[in-house]
Amino acid sequence: MSDFDPQVMNKAAELLQNLIRFDTTNPPGNEVQCVSYINSLLTDAGFETTILARDSNRPNLIARLKGRGTAAPLLLYGHVDVVSTANQSWTHPPFEGKMIDGYIWGRGALDMKGGVAMMLAAFLRAKAEGLTPAGDIVLAILSDEETGGDYGANYLVENHAEQFEGIRYAIGEFGGFPMYIGQQKFYAIQVADKCYCWMKVILRGPGGHASTPVRSGVMARLAKLLQSLDQHRLPVHVTPVARQMLESIAAAIPSPMNSAFLQLLDPALTDTVLDQLGLQGLMFDAMLHNTVNATVVQGGEKINVIPGEIILKLDGRLLPGYTFDDMVAELRPIIGDDIELEIIRYDPTILEPDMGLLDTLASILRKADPDAIPVPLLLTATTDAKHFSRLGIQTYGFIPMNLPEEFILFNLIHAADERIPVEAVNFGANAIYEALQLCGE
């Protein structure tokens, strides 16, 4: 890695390239070298930093830009771990951070080293330009988000809550991206997200020698269960954030499309309309339902032995305000009462969304892209916001990216050929810098 360049504070794209070149695949993570690189940038710029770690190979970094003390501190946080690239075919190597055809390619370009680069560029710029915001700006660089945050945000909240004293609002992942609906462009600012409800199903039945046919055994039960999960949605729930988002979209698009978005708010019509929307409805589908996907199957060791037990792991995601008991109640009519269902992990978000910063962040996007309309977003994935919510901190997903309509963001996150336009990285860094100037004023 090259020595610190004082001009890198204005080069968010260069920062991102450097961050991608650290292989922080989680598991195992090994974020230490990446965090050390960020630490050197900050200390060379004159920041005092604090390293806090449950495991020395998986550290977290905190730095603070002092403000005038006339407003509450603002938290910026992002994670530097990334998901695996195993069994994926990439056009360009995932850990080289190549800049090709106006894009930066690599694992983490979108989730979320791109966002970390934007935050770092804005934070370093604030220091270089002598910005003294109304309140302190606290930057937290985290490990381990992709597997739940036990070495990252969860560890800090449980063991070092004093670092976040007085903070009300935070900027984190993942909102700020554009959506194109009809002829209108929207920017989705995340104010809430879903929470983990990971489960396992245990199927048991007669095993034996595979030369003898077994009817209605665990394999057949597994097939029936997977088919049931595939063919049935869980019940419709319209949360306040989803309602506000859909009503805002409907008010900005012409008839008859606006009617379809309003009909999504009617539980009697929701699923029919989602089917009519096709691919465009996928995000709204998960926004209006608790969801569950089968992701891991464990069972059987030899080809000539019929297994007597199979474990099926389910990735469940709950809307704000819903619990594990709600998930079980909604699953039972689909999977039946005779199937064992156990919880693996359940991390609820305990805050009702606090919209106090929404107008400020929306104004930044309106200024940057006047023809677009900012709307609140209920993110259908799960972020570290759930951990910070236990400290009373409201996270806004605000990683602004001005992306072209043909760029399908969620087709690239966690997928092969993850990449981000260079212009989008600079757009986000500038927007976050403006947020540092405005927040708390």
C-alpha cells in the first residue's frame, strides 16, 4: 500500500480502490490491515483515534472531529468486512480495485467499502478545511457486519457505549440510492430496516439402506416443505415507513401507475399488484411482508444410506415491530404444526423511526439532483442500525449514489462483478460532506 497522500482526502475513488485491495472476506474477516490503513490516514491528518477490539485481528476504529458543542454529536459508521467471492465468476479480480470504463470493480465496491470511502473522504476534508460543526462528528469503522456484528457494532454497544454518549442520529448504510419508477427518479433514504430472524427446521424420519425404497421419508418431507415456502407469501403488513414511501411515490407518478402503488397499501390487493409489477415489485414485496428463504440444507453422509434427519436453515427477516413469535405464527399455516422450528439468531430493532433528520438529508439530495424526489425507505435487508438503536441512536442509510437507470444495484451487491461508477463515489462523498456541515445547525 502506498504512503499517505495528503490529497487523498479529495480522492474518494482512490480511497475505495485501496480499501478493496484488502481481502476482508467474512468469515474470517481479518480486517486488521484494512483498519490499520484507515488509522494511518486519520492519524497522519491529525486525528486522535481509538482502537477497540474483541479480537485483535478484527478491530474497530473510532475518531472524533470536535464541534462547537451547540448540537448533539453525529455518528458516521461503516463496515469494512465483505462477503465471500467463492464460486463466483468475475470479469475482473475482486480484490484488485481496478478502475475500468468509469467503474471501480471489486468486492465491497457497493457493500460497503464504497460508503466507507465516501465517509472517509468527507471526514478528512472536514479536517483539512477546518470545519467546526455544531456538534462533534464521530467516525466509527467497524468489523463483522456481514455475520451479525458480534466483533463490531454489537461488541461496541455492549462494551463501549460511552463512545457514543449523547448521539441521537447516525449516518450509515444503505440508502441514498436512486429508484426509477415511470419517468420519475427517486432517492430512497433509509430510516428503518428489517431484523434477523434466523431459524432451523429439523426433519426426522425413518432412515436405512438406500437399496430399499422409503416413502414419505425426510427427503420427501423436505421437498414438500421447500415447495410450500416457495409457493406461499407470509401475510401483508403495511408499516408507517412503507406507507409514507408508497404514498410519496404515488403522488409523483402519473395515472394509472400511481393507482397500482396505492393499491399496494390495501392488504386485499397487495399480492396481486406485486405479481403484476414483476421484477419492479421485488423490493416492495419484501417491504410489505415478513420473509423467509431456505438457504442451507444439512443431511446425509453416504450415498447408500437414507438419512433419518435433515436440518434446513432459514433466513427470516422481520419488519419493525414484529417478533420471533409472529414469525412462527405466520409460518405454521405454511409448514404445518408437526415440524420442529428453532431460533438461531434474532436481533430486533427497538426504536420507532425518528424522522427528525430526514428533511435535512433530503434537501442535500434535492440540491445535488434537482429533478429527483427523496423518499423514506424501509430497507429489506439488515444492517448494524439494529445494534446502535439499543443506545437510542436513529440511523439514516445515506450513502448517496447518482446511478444510471440501467445500473441494477441489488443485482450486484454480494454478487459477481460488484462495481460502482467513479462519479457515484464522488457524488456520495460530496453529499456526506454537506451533511457534516448541515447536521445540527
